[in-house]
Amino acid sequence: MAIYLDCRFRPSDRLSITVTGRDCQAISTGEDNLIWQTALAVAADTRSAMPPIELRIHNDIPIGKGLGSSAAALTAGVVIADRLLGLGWKRPRILDEAARLEGHPDNVAACVLGSIVASAIDSGGGARAVRLELAPHFGIGIVVPDFALPTHEARAVLPDCYSREDAIFNVQRAVLLVSALATGTVSAFPTALEDRIHQPYRGRLVPGLNDILKLRAPGLLGCALSGAGPSIIVFYERGCEQVCDLVRQVLALHGHNSEALLAQIAEQGFILEEGNQP
């Protein structure tokens, strides 16, 4: 299963936005549409005039569920502006602009580059990202519950500061996780998914999360919140996709329906096709 935000666009005499697909009622068709506002921001940043466009959006990404839907929209806006304004930006420049507008590179880096991406903002404000290939015997699923969790609510429960011990704990596991995913080291799990920075505080916002994080089963590498939640990312060994049902069962015990998305890891980031117009 591939989960994408598909945008078809062309210059027009007036702004026209139509939306189909998942959660389409949550996507504005007016001037405040995030894709359009992002394109306008790029135009302003480059002292260019953004022409009105006809934009047709088809969305597969659950909105408000911690799957980076806003980052996908923001990246699309940057790409559309680059194309229509003739900026000729390469992917590193598109990533820089998207990260600047987003405020961090975490999700837009994956949208631009695909696969697994480690990213950061350097001391000069530029985005740095390294793309890694997921070990072929690892699989990733997403369990999406039947409720949304606004990012501002998820951030509000986090503390203003952390202890040195908790910071060291998470740095160690972040390095271990990236190394394990890149090399296919099964023995690093579930330790590599342990966390003291956000999941302990967000547990009360996602019923059943604490029980989900403790799940153990053959082929299950471990679980974690996807982004700020409430979706759960499930790491497993290929052929053991059924472990996602264990997460769904826990959510059901806490009164929530859910679905499992066995998403493919994108081999590249955004795809721009000539003729990809309305």
C-alpha cells in the first residue's frame, strides 16, 4: 500500500481547488489551503508573483493522526511554486525551504528524499539530511485509531525541561534505532524504541498506549507513537504483518476502533511527473 498526497496543478485565471480522497472535508478549498499558502510564501520569499492555479488534490494520508499530512502539503506547495515560478530548485534547496517554513526538517525531509531520513538544522539555519535504506527484512505498519490528536494538544503535555539522565537515555536510543534500521540488527529491539521524552507524557492522550508499548510477540520488533500520535507505528519482521492486529486489539479494549495500514517505504521522495495536470 502506498500512501500519498497527489496534486495536479496548472496556471489559471483564478484560484480553484478541489479535493477528493481521505479526510477531504478537513482540507480547505479556499485561500487558506495550506498548499496554496505555502506556494504564496515561497513566492514572497523569492520576490516572485505566484499566478492563480487550478489545483486538484487527492489525499491518502490520515489527517491529524501523526502521519505527517501537513508536511506533505507543505512540501507540495514548495514544489508547485518551484515549478510554476521557474526557480529550478534541486531537492536540497526544496528541503531547505520546506524545513524553514515548517520550522523543523523531521517530516519534510522524508517527503523530499523518501526512505528513512535522519535530519537536523545546522548552525546556519540550513537543513542537513541523510537518507538511509531500510533493511529488507524489516517491515513497518501504521495502526490508525478512530480519533485525532491535534499537535498543539500533544505538545502541551510535554515538560519545559528534561533531566540529564533522560536526555542521555534518548540520545543513546536514537543512535541505536537508526543503526539497527540501517543494518537490520534485530537484537537492538525493542530497546531501540524506548523513550523518556514524549511517550510517557502523551500516554494519557492515547488510551492503551502504555499497554501497546509493552507488547511482545514473535516477529514484533516494537511499537511507538507515530509523530505526536495518536497513530502507532509498528516495526516487525517481514512475514509477521499480523502483529499489527495486537495493537488494534489493545485499542479496542480501550473503546476505539482502528485500521492497520501496511505502508510501503517510499523509494524516493516526491515524484514530479510532466503532464501531471488537471
